[in-house]
Amino acid sequence: MPSSDKLAQFLGLPELKVTAFKKERIAANVLQAKKTSVFEVCPKCATPSSVIYDHRIVRLRDAPVRGQSMRLSVKKRRFFCKPCRKPFTEPIQGVIKGHRTTYRYRRAVLWACENFSDLARVRKAMRCSSGFIYQTLYQQIQGKLGEKLNYPWPTTVGIDEHFFTRRRGRAEFATVFTDYPNKRLRELAFGKVKGELLAQLHNIEGRESVRNVIIDMSDGYRSFIKEYFPNARIIADKFHVLRLLTPAINKRRVAITGDKRTREP
Ligand SMILES: [Zn+2]
């Protein structure tokens, strides 16, 4: 699965494909996404249509990262239904009609409610209204947001460095945390430096019960893991090792055959 699809799945929007990651203003990041289905079914008469009428952009608010706001910009298609002689907008799983926020955002609001001393601070940090805070809390009490809100770390966690984009010649990294037994993404943090990671992960419960952390052969995360997952042992993953070895294998092949073609894994 390409990483852009994994990212969409992680955001609770499995049907979407993330097409770009952009910086809009100094403190505003935007992920662009779209649906790629071949046809959609008219909600009125259930006739499938593959005739695209036009597009609409829907903006969703995502959880802020290091004080920077995150938005999802979803390009929604409108299809033309011949029997109804009308266009209809494609639905997107995980985006409730009228909702303009992601699960991650609502989870961050709840965390802020538990940890900040008053609502004014929550409003300021999350840039939202009191009404939105009440609505989110109410939904949590009703169980409507499900277990996605705050489930603890699994016993085995995979950590992967993820090259994101290149801005002004600089590499940007994200760190991806996997729920290893369930082969699912668990968390995404920007950057790969210990301090950055600690700041972003402090609201997740159960780090003391993590027994294993699977990483590649690089030592980059070791000091972070020792501090954040104090009871875990570190395991090197052979697939990561293989990926690391490939450049060495290519070099050897060039030396033997003189063939300079390179093939990335
Ligand atoms: Zn129709």
C-alpha cells in the first residue's frame, strides 16, 4: 500500500488518496486528498454514474501539530445522474455530512479538555468555539466517536522514519508508529528528533505497557524509545535491514558487471 493511502487511512478516511502536502501560511499545513472510485451511486435513485459534472473543495480541520494548524483539502466530485437529470456529490466515508473536522482533531480537543485548566485555553489552543467543545464532549459521552478517540499503545509498536517532502532543499520527516500485531497505523508525528516526538505523544496512554519496539538498524530512535517506552526491548526488523542493504548490493553489482543502472527497491 503506498504511504499516501496509509496516511488517509490513518486519518480515518480510508477511501481517500493524499495527493499533496503543502504549507499555506507560516503556521498552516494542508494535506490535499481525493477519492479515486470509478463510479458513484446516486443517493436518490441508486443508479451508478461515471459522468463527472464538476468538483467541490471541502476543507476539514485536523489536529494541530506543534502549534501549527493542519487542514485537509478534499476535492469532491459531483456526478451527473441521467434518470434524475441532476448532479449529486460523492459521499466520503468518515466525513459526516456537515462535519468539517477529522477524528484526530476531535481527539485533540478532548485531550485539551482533560488537561487544560479552563475552556478559554482550550478554545485558544484548538482555535474552536465553546459550542464545538461541548458538542465533542457530548459525542464522546454518547460513544459516537468510538474507540478511535483514545485507545492505548499496543504491546508491540513499530517505528518507521518517513520521508515526507522537500522544502527549500530541506528534507522533512515524519515518524510513523504502527500497531504491529494488527498491522495498522497508530500515530503519526512530525519530525524525528526526540524532543519533537515526546511533545507530540504525551497524550497517549499505556506507554509503560509497551513490551517490544521494532525499528530498523539505525540508532536514531534508540534514545527516544528508552525514555518514552521505558519497559520495551528494541528489536531490529529484518525487512528494514534488507532495505538498508540494497544500496550495498547495487554497488557490488556495478563493480562486477560495470552496469551502472540502479533500481530502487
Ligand atoms: Zn438519480
